[in-house]
Amino acid sequence: MQILATSGGFHPTDTGPFQWRRGPLIEHAISLAGDPAQPRFCYLGTASGDSPNGTAGFHRAFAGSDVRASTLELFTMPNVADVRAHLLAQDVIWVGGGSVANLLAVWRVHGLDEILRECWEAGVVLGGVSAGSICWYAGGPTDSWGLDLRVSPPGLGLLPYGNGVHYDSEEQRRPLLHSLVADGTLPTSHATDDGVGLVYRGTELVEAVSDRPGAAAYVVERTADGTVTETRLEPRRLDLA
């Protein structure tokens, strides 16, 4: 039962938009699955409406490799005959960024909330970036409704914490997360700077990892007197891919 929740993942290239390459966090997700010879890696782009550009970028990142790359698309209908069987057959399920509010609504209509829990319990590594990070938690700050951030709808709750993403690059993220923890809207929360991932075994945070220098993870907690403390976690630097 492992989750890699991140503010990073695939990296852009200098050859044009949606020309993705595999970043160290993607390689780490595969390593958490035991580095199979032909890893089965499924991408869910629900949060971006199953954008064809995102799907193409994902497939380009794995072109010519031994990875058996696939996508699960839900717009306008599922692109596989048996969603549950397809997801349970994966080594890694990676969820892309976008609107976590829309993602959660669509997943629940299709029963993915229950299916993904089953995958997690069966040993499939779950991962994702931004909306694809928040979704595994109780919730977190999101721009799903516009430029002024609000708290997300309840996430899948596999991890019993709040989650803050893009902690160092979007100025509303940190103060809103602190406020949500302070007033009890969110429980103790875990946050990531860009390029940082959090590794969980079961519900235990076991490690922070990063694909760049200077970035960190954080634990945000409410104290007995109602104030909030933030503890910085220094991540382990992953090898560059």
C-alpha cells in the first residue's frame, strides 16, 4: 500500500509544449513498484478533462521504452471495457494535474473512489501531481473554482491528512493551508514545494524526495492553543533522469 504524492513528475522538454520526459519522481514511482522489467503504468488525466495534449505528452515520455503505458479516459465514456480490471492490472497509476473538484466528482460517478482504494489495498502504487496529489488526502487548497483559492471537496481519504501543493510557487497556498488547519477544516497537513514528493506506506509518511535542490516538504499542525506550527522536512535528492 504505497502512495507517492507530489508537486512534480513529468518534465517538459525544450522541443515544444506537451513534449514530456520522465522525471526522477516518475522513475521513483516505478521503483516503488519493484522496478518490474516491463512496468504497467497507467495515466489518469481526468483533472484536465482527458486533454488529448496531456495524453500525447504521456505517451511520448514512454515512447521506445519497456514501459507498458496506458491511459484511462472517462470523457466522453471510458476508453476501456472494464475499468476495475484495467486499473487492478497496473504497477503504477499516475494522476495528472488540473481541477481536483472536477476530478473527484467524475471519479465518484464512475465508482473510481472505491476502485482506486481497492487498487491501493492490492499493492498498486498510486501517485500524482497537484490535483493528482490532493485527491488521495482529506482535501487541500485548490484553484478549481478560480484564481482565489478555496478548500477542495473531500478527497478519497486514503491518507488522513490535508495536503498542500505548489507550496513555494503559488503565494496563496501556504496561508490558506495554515488557515484551514487552524480552524479545523483540515487535519494535520503535509505540503510539498515544486519538485517534491511524499512517500507513504499505508498511511505513514516514510520519506520526502525531490528532483531539485532547495525544495522541501512540510508538516502543518494545529497546537492545543489553536495556533499553527510548520515543520520543514528535508527531502532526499533523487538522481536526475
